[in-house]
Amino acid sequence: MYLIKTQGEMSAKALAQALGMTAMGAGQHLNKLLEKGWVKNSALKTGRGRPSSVWGLTASGHAQYTDRHAHLTLDLIKLVEVNFGPQGLDQIIEARSQQSLAGYLQELSGLQLEERLKRLAQLRSEEGYMAKAIETEEGFLLIEDHCPICSAAKTCQGFCKTELENFQACFAGLAEVSRSEHILEGAHRCCYKVVAI
């Protein structure tokens, strides 16, 4: 993985030579990494004949290396608050919230309650929240098993406030939305009750 990370896509043969092993041995290691979803195999057309096969890192593979985006985000939040005050930070969070809401409303337009909830869960999963929608006796639940902005939300709970407000706006006239579980309050997930009006 280090070789691919530092040198770009490589063939199994090139990797084997660099590592001082057989191509079959390198292939076994690559297949294990493939099962984990850390590498991908793609064909590279180099002229006539069969295309050669090269290996590269997937997004998950790149994620195995140090990523300081959470620290950068926290630094930026603090700098915005220091330089523009709490009101400035609130304005930025509100602008982000309105941008997200506009995207959600466009995607959910014309959908009824259950389809709307399923589509919102799909959109949230694409954003990294590992979201799902389930039906209960009382209505529906929107469950988010992961929070990709948890570090930022711990520093500034305005993010959580605007998320709840956005969900409420997404179901205005169709359902009442309330948060029943919250990671920042010690729960292992965030969960929202969606009850038809």
C-alpha cells in the first residue's frame, strides 16, 4: 500500500520486484487488500494486445493514512469565532444549513412521506452518516449510526441544531420530527422520530 500510495498505480509484477517476492506472493497480498476494500484493480490499455492490469488505492485505502481534516476543521471554527465573533460563526453555520436544505428539498420534491424519508436516509449515507429509515408502530425512525462531523459538532452544537431544523423543514406539513437519541449526549447513534401529522 505504501508503494502504491507514494508511486501511484502499479502492476503486481512491479510490486513483486520492489518487494523482493514472487508475483504470486504479491498477488496474494493484493487479494487480501482487495477483500478489505483498500485497493482496486483496473485495466490499463497500453497499445495492442491485452490491456495490462494495475493496482491503485481506493478511498478507503487512502483513509488508512493520517488525515488531519478534523483538526483543521476545529482550528477554522475557532478562528472564525475569534475573528468574527459568535454571530459570525452562527452566520456561517446558517449559510451551510441553507445550502444543505436546498439540496435536500430538491431531491425530495414530489415524494410522499415514506419515500421522502428513504431518500433522505440515502442522501445522508452518501454524506457519511450511515443512515437508514425504519418503520415502527409509532411512525418512522431516521437512524444515523455514524457522525462524520462529530468533532466539529462537539465544538459547536449549532451544527446539530441546524440539522434537526433541516429535517423538520424536509417534512413540513407531512410529519413531526424530533431527535430521540443524540451522540453528543452519550448515545451510540443519532436517531430522529418521524411521526405523520
